[in-house]
Amino acid sequence: MSFDVFGDFEERGYLRNHAAEKDIEAVKRIEHAAFVQNVGPALDKLATVQPVTYQAVLDVHKQLFESVYP
């Protein structure tokens, strides 16, 4: 059984990822690649935020994974 929070796994894949990928191992690889590609710029941006707020953390999360998820 897969995690289907939106109830549309068959149509849109795991967590509605942009590739509509259903294979969790493939999604993990895509997530990892996105993280590696974006972690430097995300940390640079976060370093300029004082104090670090919840919104800043959300913005960094978006920057890390927006290429994978809408």
C-alpha cells in the first residue's frame, strides 16, 4: 500500500510529482537529485535571513523541491 494523501495516486503519481512517477524508489532518486542541485543556493538564501522564520524555512523547502512537486 502506498501513501496516497490526495487520493489520486493512479492518475498523478506519488504526492503528485511532476513526472507522475508511481515508483517510490524512482521518486526518492528524483528528490535526492533535486536536493543536491538546489541545496547550495537554498542555504545561501537562508544565511541571509535573520531571524530564521517559519516562512523562511517553507521558502527553502520550496526552493529545494519545487522541481519535483507542484
